[in-house]
Amino acid sequence: MMWQPSSTLLLAASLLAALPANADGLYTKKSPVLQVDAKNYDRLIAKSNYTSIVEFYAPWCGHCQNLKPAYEKAAKNLDGLAKVAAVNCDDDSNKPLCGQMGVQGFPTLKIMTPSKKPGKPRVEDYQGARSAKAIVDAVVDRIPNHVKKVTDKEVDQWLSQDEDSPKAILFTEKGTTSALIRALAIEFLGSINVAQIRSKESAAVEKFGIEKFPTLVLVPGGGKEHIVYDGELQKKPMVEFLSQVAVPNPDPAPAKTKSKPAKSAKASSSVVLEDEENKPTGSPEPKMVSDDAPKPAQVPIPAPPIESLATPEALESACLTPKSGTCVLALLPEPSEPDAELSGPAKEALVSLSEIVHKHAQRQSKLFPFYSVPAINTGAKTLRSGLGLSDGAKSVEIIALNGRRGWWRRYEPSGDTAYGLAPVETWVDAIRLGEGAKSKLPDGVVVAEKEAEKEASEHDEL
């Protein structure tokens, strides 16, 4: 797909062109944050099997400097589970990449999730809290899950598939699949099939002689006896244990080099270029124009998207505690396919809500927070169920609620412009003015603070 100039990229190019050149980066070589540049971004991030979060920053940016401690803490917590990286947009060689990624301010955080198309991850802006916990939760929520949940009825059939191929099974009391076991499955994707069996599956537990939970079992294949792992529940020793039957996937992928350098290559260049089809699609270098050159037309700055609450914890802390004030939530529908775009009504609803927030921000008038809640957030399904709303398979829902005062209100779409700016803004204005009927929040929708803290502490246990 050819790069086309747009008002957004023009603004980004102008911003990046104005930066001072070749400044030192914000992160040192000893930092847990992976330092990425335009030359290795494609190999380290775009083609990785792992989910990544990338910070696009400038070293002189005060907000970037304030984020650094939390970002480095998140990198330590996600070590081995996902990639936490940073790109210095102050470096001239990185400016085309930053422009291509639509960077308009610093810091800009983007989450890259591997898709079915190698080298073309799904990219989304991270707009959550700038804390280590919030960043970790958002990234963990997007780690691909290649772990199959197996029951007593399915275990023999699963074991008989590709009998000569090695398999690994995690026996656990948990119903959810932890980030650690998902990371192990990614590490051996294509070479070891990984499954999870709950402790309540008594036949499978007895079959493998499991006495404690969690327990990792390796089935080498080829009729060999299974091996029980007795080491620490940490990724590095677990990878070493599984490596006795298969080699972990290389990540980052090995750099490709040409057997013969092109004759036209400049002698001063020490970088070996990859094949053209493997290079990231980049935007042109921003060009300086003279005062006499025609000036581009002034384009209004588009409304930024509303903040997304990607995890149940983020949803609870923002809107579902006894101290929470009024929130407006857009509960998004489930996509028809993993990589499918949102439906037309959902897109229209998000645009309308973004315009309302943007309008009030320009006026500097007070307005309660607006959030979008993707269907991947399991808290959205729980909230829909608690309020008696649609199951989320097809429809978008806009609601307002107030945990402190115990009320909620649903937006009722009607007509051809059901989620257009005018009707949605009228509904929001009625809430601001205290007009219209409100319903009482059902019991259980608002989460007690102690319960929320307990769930957060168990979020990433095996």
C-alpha cells in the first residue's frame, strides 16, 4: 500500500522536522526498555511473535521523563512475556518511522499485537493510565493465546493428535490462562503443542499422577513417558525444561543479508539492506520549504479518540467503585473476525463521543470522562449482563453511570442518524443538566474496593 500524504501526517512531519537533531536517547543500554530504531523496528517489533508496547518519545519532553520510571518498571514486570520498547523521535534517522506511525506528540504509546498476517501486527494507541500496573495490564490482556483448554473428555483425543510431536500440559486450579503459559506457547509455537487442564478434570489429573497445582508436564511424543517439571515457575527455567525436545523460536528473527552487495550501494553505508518486500513501509523524510513556497492549507486538528479501558481492572477503577463519579461508556461490539474493523454504528458512536469531548476541551468547560470499552475486555460482558443489555455480539451500547450515587442511564438510538453527533450530544447535555429519568444500578455492578484489589493481585498467577 503506497503512502499517501494526509493532514495528520503533515502535522506529524512538521512537528518532527522542528526537533533538534541527533540528541542522546532517554534510556541507557542497561535499561530494561528495548531501544528500537528505524533500521531494526521491522525485525524486532513488526515481525515478532510477541505483543509489544512502543513508546515514541523525545529526550527533552518533560512528560517522557516523568513516564520513564513507570515504563522501566513495566518493562521489568513484562520481561519474557512481552516487549517494552522505545523509539527516539529526536534522532533524524527515526523521524520517517515516527511520522509513519502518526506520532503528533510525546510520549505516544502504541501496542502492537501479532496478527494472522506475519509482519503486519495490529496497532492501537495506548490511552490508559501512565502507571506501571496499567501498562502491564493492557499489554498482558493482548498477549496471543495459543494454549488449548482440554477436559477429561478431550484429553485422549488431544494426545493422539500428531502422536510423535511433543506436547506440554499445565495442570492448574485457575480457569484463566496466565501470561506466563501464553508466553511459553509463543516461545515454542509450531514445535510444542501446549494445553491447560484444570484441577477439577479428575481423570486427566489421575492419568498423569498430578498431586499439586500448578504442575507442568512434558509429553515428549513417540510413546515416551511424560516428564514432570519440578523447578521454579519462571519462564527461563521452564523454557530450558521444554528445550530438551524442541528449540525455542528465535525472537527477534535473524537479520537477513544479501549474498552480494549491490554495486550502487554507497561506500559510506555499513547497513546491509533487507529485501524490498521485507522493509517497513516508510513515509518520506519531511522536507524543509522556503518562505516563498506555497503554504499548505490550514486543516482543523481532528478530535482525538476517547480513552480506551482495555482491562476489567481499568474499567473498575475508572467507573465501577463506590467513589466513582459520572462516566460515559461506549461498550463496543465483538468483531466478526479477529482482524475485522468495527461496525458502522460503533465507529459513528466513537466519532460522536470524541467530537463532544474535543468541543468541551476547546471551550475549557468541565465534562465527565468518556471511555470506550472493547469487547475483548471481559468486564464489558459482565457489565452488559449486570445491566440487562445486549450480549455485545453485534451492537454498540452507550451508557452513563455514577457509582457514588448509584444510577445509570442508557442511550436509546433512533432514526437514520442513530449515533450521530446531534442526538448523542443532546443526550449528554441532558445528563449534564440533570434532566431525564435515571435507573438504579443493580447490585453487584459497583465493585467494592477490597474485592477489586484482590482480583488485581491474582491477575497474573498461574
